[in-house]
Amino acid sequence: MKTILTGIRANSELTLGNYLGALLPMVRLANKHSSEYQVNIFVPDLHSIISEIDGNLQENTIKTIKYYLAAGLKINDNVHIYRQSYVPAHSELCWILNCIATMGETSRMIQYKEKSKGQESSNVGIFDYPILMAADILLYDATYIPLGEDQFQHIELTRNLAMRFNNRFGEIFTIPAKTADQVKFMGVTDGIRIRDLLNPEKKMSKSTKAENSKIMLSDEPERAAKKIMSATTDSLGKVKFDMFNQPGISNLLQIEALVNDIPLQDVVSAWAGETSYGKLKEKVAKSVLEMLTDFQEKSSNILDEEVLHLLKMGEVYANTVANEKLLEVQKAFGLR
Ligand code: ATP
Ligand code: MG
């Protein structure tokens, strides 16, 4: 059975953009494939500590898992949820991979350049996390790792490290699919980019300061609806999907389609010819309000104990698989 592996950092509360663009597509992908694939969903807490954490990491972790469940993730014997730091083989393999990775290839990572830009002295974790990521993937022989475009370079790095390792020591690691095949597997053509409500030229980001720019999954639904009502639009007076000239209106149409799980094209045709924006805003505000009310109710009905139970089971599974792989690697290197 092939493995799909995914994770989302629990550094802070998630936005509607994170939900519609990352969490929900992942849950749908997992539900679709979990009868023929192993699905590993992990909270990369060791990745979290390379940057600032809002609140309590453990609480955020539990909350993030509740979000997966509230988004409809179906649990069966092939779906495993675990915390990275509860599987020590991740850090062990990271160290070993550090010893076959080169400074040259690791220094070329764009994410590292961007994340360390302007910082007087960035921590070594920011430099090394792609290698930890490679360990996260290779320990489980994962083939598909649904990720945003900004992470594709790290998949290529993982593939290179795995091939180098296999050339030297024999077929120990499964080589993850090429990024082009990853995209095909995810079934997306363009990544979903929910826009900032006040500055729709930019994407919605949790780190944006202005509260009215973003909808958080924990927002009071009424408050979220108000944010939609005050979203920036334009003065063209026509409802049309045109991200370039009308990013605000296009963003609302996009949100309306995703929140209700209907094709964007259907939403666009339903509103074609409309000249005032008020009605559209009211409809989207209502959709978001209903979605958040339902989502928050679902996630608040999930008990911490339930999540902890899933984590414990997942961690038994993950430790078994990861330790087996680690032992093969240790033997290859002469450590065992
Ligand atoms: P930050 O401002 O800290 O970068 P972020 O909101 O961009 O936060 P990330 O932690 O960088 O969130 O990304 C988590 C996941 O959410 C990634 O898979 C990313 O592609 C996705 N994502 C982030 N923002 C959006 C958005 N506006 N629309 C759709 N997907 C998004
Ligand atoms: Mg980001």
C-alpha cells in the first residue's frame, strides 16, 4: 500500500484561507483514498519550534486535530494521526540525512532564504528543517505529500537525498513522486488562494495584523459575517470572476463556492448580470456564518480525550513503522 503524508503546523489559530486552501482539500483527499492508501496526518511540532508560537503548542495541537475531524476526516485502520516529537525516529533520521546532504543544496532552498531574510542571526533549525522534512517523508516510504507550491523544492531535495542514499546503500527508501505527479494526484490545477478581505491583491494570511483582513476559524460567526460585509470590492458595478481586475468580488465568489462545495462556475453564472454588490455580500456573509456555526459546533463537541486516544494509537503505529525504517538505515551506516 502506498502512503500519503501530510501535516499542518499548529503555531497559531487557522484562517478561513488555511481551511479552504489546505485543511479541507486534504481531508477530502484522505477520505477519497483511505481505502487504498495509508494516510499519515501528523502535527509537525518540531517544525513549529523554529519560529514563534502563539499560545500553547499542545493545546493548539489538539485543536488542529479537532479541526481535521470537524472538517469531516473519516478515521479507519489506514488513517494515522500523530505528533512528530512523539516519534523520536524523525530527529534521528534527520541527523543521519544531515550527513549525506550538502551545504550547497541545502543553502539553495528558497524558503530558507526567505525565512532568514532580514534576520540578523536566524536559528539553525530554519536552515535544517527541509532535512527534517525529508526524514518525515522517508521514514514512512511516503509517495504523495500534498503541499503548497512553496514546498515543492523540498520534495525535490527529499527525492535527491533518497536517491543518493539508495545508490550508496541499496533500495532502502521509496522515492516520493515527482512534484508534477504530486500535483496530478492532488487533482488541482491552480492552488486555491483566498484573498485578504481588505487588500484583495494579497492572500489572506494568519500573520497579517489587521483583524478585518482575515477570518479566523474561531471568530464569532456574526463577527465573521461583518468582516465579509466590510470586505473591499471595487467600483466597476458588475459581478464577474476576474482576479486581476476585480480581486475582491472574485474572492467573494470563490469563498461562496468553496464554503458551499459547489463549482465556482455555477456560482459565477448564478450572479452574472448583478450590478450591486450588497446582495452578493449578504449571501456570502450568510454562507460563512452558517459554515462557521456548524464547524465550531462540530469541533467543540469533540472531546480532548477522543483526540488523545487517536494520537496514542497513531503514535504506536508511527513508532513501529518509523523504527523499522530507522534500523535499516542505522545498519546501512554501520551504526547497528
Ligand atoms: P503565515 O502568515 O504565518 O505564513 P499562512 O496563513 O500563510 O500563515 P501557512 O502556515 O503559511 O499559513 O500555510 C498553511 C497552509 O495553508 C499551507 O498549505 C498554505 O498553502 C495554505 N494557505 C495559507 N494561506 C492560504 C490562503 N490565503 N488561501 C489558501 N490556502 C492558504
Ligand atoms: Mg504562509
